[in-house]
Amino acid sequence: MNEVGPLGRLGHWAARRAKLVLIIWAVIVVGLGALAPRVEHALSGAGWEHSGSESVQARDLIQANFDGQASHGLMVAVSSTTATTSDETFKNVLAKVTTTLGEDPAVTSVVPPTPGMTISRDGHTAIVMAGAAANPTEMVRAADELKGPLRALGTSDVSVNLTGASGMWSDFNEANKTAMMKSEVLSWPVTLAILVFAFGALVAAGLPLMLTIVGLASSAGALWIVAQFVDVSIWAMNFALMFALALGIDYALFLLVRFRASLLGSHLTKEESVAVTMDTAGKAVLFSGLTVLISLSAVMLVPSPAFRSMALGIMIAVAFILVATLTLFPAVLGLLGDKVNRLSLPWVHHGEHRSPKFAAWGERLWKQPLRWGVPAVALLVLLAIPVFNLDTGMPSIKVVPEDDPSRAGYEQVQQAMGTGAPGMLHIVGPTALMADAATAAAADPGIAAALPAQPGAGGYSLVQAMPTVDPSDPALGETIDRIREAVPAGVLVGGAATENHDLEKALLDATPLAVAVVLALGFLLLLIALQAPVIAAIGVLTNLLATGAAFGVGKLIFQDGHLSGLLGFESQGFLDAWGPLFFFAMIFAISMDYTVFLLSSTKEHWDHSNNPREAMVGGLAHSGNVILAAAAVMVAVFLTFALSGPLPPKEMGIILGVAVLLDAFLVRLLLVPIALRLTGKWAWWQPRWLDRLLPDVKFGH
């Protein structure tokens, strides 16, 4: 097989030595898969912070000098509508809560309720504070263990609810886990039905599931190993699942269609057909996988453990899927040969590689580009207009289900102590400076009250200040910035709400650079793949149309609250601040997946014919079905997240689902072919100096 390139030769080797490849992958999957069941307990529920920020420095200082009474310490709300702290029933519950907390190894100290500070004026609500003996990740795990027993200490008259930052993340993670399991149950039957219809045979439809299982088992085990050295967000596994399923289906579909055409449309052996498949479609898969990895790597620019570990989790899953697609998949194809068409649907013709319907659609677009292009652009622009009024903020308590302890306790604290009580600011510094710091905080119009300075170890003192607004209110950020300007140098302002504020600022600062990096590296990779700057620019810039429209829809739904009743959520009045950057990277990665499939096929026809019309129509005819089927599966998977669980998965499911829907139907299968029609031969123009710089990449055979 000297006439094929390196990927073709790799595919031929894998097909010839299929049993060896299967044994190697069996060892990998069994070895890493044995670790997979442990991954859920190894992953972190915290990490939503800006590493190195002032608020994190304040948290560490308080943790070391004030018996662990930092932002990740535990807060327990004890409340009653009838009894007060002077009643024996209330006193007994408080005593049991104090004892339970004090006996837990995750707690360093317990601060009982204090009149005027942590007991409401009417005496119906009291707050017990517990110092953290571990880092935020371990304290979320401690909240997991404590919230049930603490709630059970309540009586018919007195309720006990673990709240605070650790309690909130504990409840959210539990709700998120339940939602993800529900989404998986909903998505698998739909996915399988679409796969059977798309592949036309039960055996073929099982191949993407094989890739998905391999990717999931391997990446889960790898994440467990990584989690032994650094904190990895529990969301990393959620996103890894989504991408393993989505890319496993995309890549298997693209390769299988090409393999069938090579095997049934020529006189090649099954091993030679595998080689041709990998030399053509396999090359597109490689470029697609690299583009996905590049897009997700931009998220690493955000200095937050949660963000970086989520991106790392997806990248690990993508890497396993990509390597399995380039080695395991050709080995399985080599073993199956024409048996891949077993248990076929009666109307399926497996040798068809060129879709007559998409060829006719391409001809229609060639003849009337403006008739179809102008309305599509107008619709996308119309949907994108709301983006200019998009507001973002860090997740509020509304992301937690209403009946969970952290939300119940949060609302009890708010009703009893004041709107800003759950978001107390922690102002810490040398004792000599804290009188001036307390005066400055108390004088700020955004502060309702400042508690007396609390002395600690090391010559430090702590002042806690209660804002006038809810912790999720954008006005709190302005208050924090003013206080930081007003307090003496050397005094730090922290607290859970402040940590959210600092992370939000970091996200806003990192987003422009990350978007620029994604666009630049995406263009560079397409330039190498397609050898033409004009079409590479078209491929990158058209991605922005669907992205803008998807975020516009997200603004209308999640910020303005449209369809909130139907989708079962309570609007926060903004989109979660982590959404724009993270969703952009994910949308761009998926869009580039389809871009590579379409334009690699188009370039193959251009290299053969040097005719722009044949390139456009032929590329669409040979890749349209693949893009359509892959998009249908991905939309189905994403939209299942919109039907279950807390708010952030709904945001993710709706925005990503809408983005894929618009990108596949209006951009890849309509606007990009029209752009090829309007640019003609200029789409494939290549300067001579660029020809000398770029490696020679061809998708034809």
C-alpha cells in the first residue's frame, strides 16, 4: 500500500493485525476501566475560583489564623416559626447540631450562635458556624456526609439545614449527577434510533457505541489517575461523556460511509478499503480531532481549577476517541469487512456514497445562492441581536433545587438576618489596620452592617460585613471594588461572594484572548488542511454566525425568562458567567468538526476536477448525509440536558443544541456552499509563497 499516506498505512496495518490491536485496546480499556468506578468519588465539587486572586489569598489567611472560619467553612441554619432560642426544644436541637459538627474530623472548631451576630432579632433563627479542617474540595465532601444527619436532628417545630458555599455545591453536584443520569437514560434510546436510521444496519450502528464505551472507560480511568495529583471538577466527567458520545458517532459515521463506498464501489480488498478510508476520511477525522483539542485548550487560559480541569477532562476523552478511531476502528472494519452491513434495513443501499438529494440541493444553491443565502443570514443575525444586551453573573442559589437544605437554609438566613446575610464579606488584615478598615466598610452605601473585629492568630483580625443586596446581585461587585479601594493597603477582602466576583472578572478578562486564540489556531489548522486561505477564513468566520445566534436564543430564554415555565427553571436574570467562554469553545469545536467533514470532501472534488461547481456540489453530496445524521444525534443528546436537572445543564443543553442545529442546517449545509459558489475559484486560491510554506495535504485517493 505504498500509494497511500501515513494514515492509510496505519489503517492497513491495523486491519491486517486486527487481533493484536484488539488485544492492546482490551488491556487499555480493562486496565483503565477498572479505575472508572472510583472516579466519581475522586472528583471535586469545588474549584470555582480565580487562583491567586485577592479573595483566595484572604481565604487562605483566614483559614490559617481563624480556626478555619473561611468561606468554605460550614454554615448550619437552625430555624423555627414558633420556637425561639430561649425554648428548650430549640436549645436541644442547637446542642445536637454543635455536638455533631464538633465530632466530625472535617471540622476544626464550632462557633455557637451569638446574640446580635448570628441570632436573629426575633430569636427564631440561629446560625452555627463550623471551621474547615480541609480544603474546599474536601469540605464539599464533608457537606455530602453531614447534610443528611444534620437535617435529621430537626423536629416538627425546628428545622436544621446545612447551607453556605460548601453546602450549596454539595446540593448542586448531587442534583447535577441525578440530572446527568436522567439525560443519559433519555438520550441513549433516541441516539440508537438515529444511528440505526443513519447507518442503515444494526451492526454498523453499534460501532459508534463501541468507540463511545472505549473512550468513556479509558478517560474515566485516566481522570481518576489525574485526580490523585490535582483537583478535577466533577463536571469534567459530565462533559467527557457528552464529547465521547458526540465525537464517537461523528467519526464512526464519517469513516463507515467512506469504507462502504471503497469496499462495495471498487475491487479493493477489505484491508485495502480500510487503507483508502483512513487516507481520506481518516485524515479529515485527524484534523477535526486536532481542531477540537485546540479549541478546548483555550479554556486553559482561565486561571481557575474548575475550568482547567473541565477542559482537561474533555481533552482526555477526545484524545482517547481520536486514537481509538485511528487504530481500533480500522481494525474492527478489517475484521468485519462486508459483515458491517449485517441486519440491514430493507431500503438501504450501502454502496451509495453520493447522495442524490444533497447533490440536487447543491445544484439549487449554485443556481440561486442569494435566494437562499439572504434569508438564512437575516435569520441568524436576527437571533444574534439579543447578544448585545447579554448580562452574566456567577450562579446564584437558584441553581439549587428548592427543597434542598442549602437553599432552604439560605432563604431562612436571608429572611432572618437580611438580604445580604448569605454573602458576608470577609475583610482581614493586621490588627492595627482593621479599625480603619471596619470604618471604611461600614461607611460604604452597599454595606448594611459590619460586625465587630474578631481577633485571630498571627496578629490578624477579621471583620465581617453584610451587603445590602443578594450575593448574586451585580451591585455587590461594585461594592467589593469600592471597599477594596477604601481599606488600607495590606487589608484583603474575601468571602464566597467575593470569590465569585473575582472569578467573574477573570472570565471577562480571559474571554477576548481565548476567543482570539481559538479563531487564530482554527484558521491555521484549516489553512494547513485545505491549503487555501480564503476557504479557511470562510470556515472559521461562519462559525461565529451560529454561535452568536445560539447565545441570542440563550439570552432570551435564560436572562429574560422566556419558556422558563415550559423548561422548568427560575430565571436568574442573567446567563452564568462561565457560559460564554466555555460554550464558545465547545460550539466552535463541534462546528469545526462539521466544517472539516464538508470542506475536506469539497477539496477532494476540487483536486480532482479543478471545477468550483463540481467541488461545491460534490462535497455537499458526499458529506451532507453525514453532517445531517451527526447533527441530529448531537442535538438529541444536548436537548436531553434541557429536560432535566438544575439550571446550568439546561443552559448548556439549550445553547449547544440550538448552536448545532443552526450550524448544521443553516451554516454548513447552506451558507458555506453558497460562500463557495460566490467566491468560485478564488475560494481555492493559494499564493506561491504559501505553497512553499505549507505541507502538501490531500484528501483524495
